[in-house]
Amino acid sequence: MAVVLGPLFLGAAYALKPSEARLALMRPLSLAAIFAALTVTAAGAINTLVGVGSREDFNYHVVMASAAESLVPMFVGFGCLTVAWLCVALGLRRQS
């Protein structure tokens, strides 16, 4: 999940001091953050399915809690990307 903090810090840096180099770096870092969030969410879903398959008794509460926990990285990742791109929009406004 540390990967999603990179675009957030870069977006904040761009908002404070806009430069073309920072803006060019924002796109690949955003893609890396998207793929990282999707990967961690998929790993959580896999762990949920493995946990459900290894239990003798099926409990909906355990499945629902595990499924909710596996969605947290995607929520955090896309939340950080939203704030990062809002910072970029602020930097673009300051630049012009």
C-alpha cells in the first residue's frame, strides 16, 4: 500500500511548485498505484476464498467481514489518487 502514497506526495509537491517534470511523473505513478490497489484487493479476495474453502462450517458473517476487509486497499488507493489529482488540478490552476 506504500505505492499509493507516491502519487499523493507528488501531487502535493506539484500543487506547491508546479513543473512539467512532476506532471510527467504523475501519470506512471498513478498507473502503478492503480495496479497496486487492484493487486492487493485481488490478494485479499483470494485469501477470503481460501479461508472459506478451508472451513468446515460456513458462516456468512466471516465471509462478509473478509470481503469487506479485502476492499479496503482499493478504497484507500483510489482515495489517495483522488486527492493527488485534485492537488495536480490546483497546481495547474496556479501555473496558468
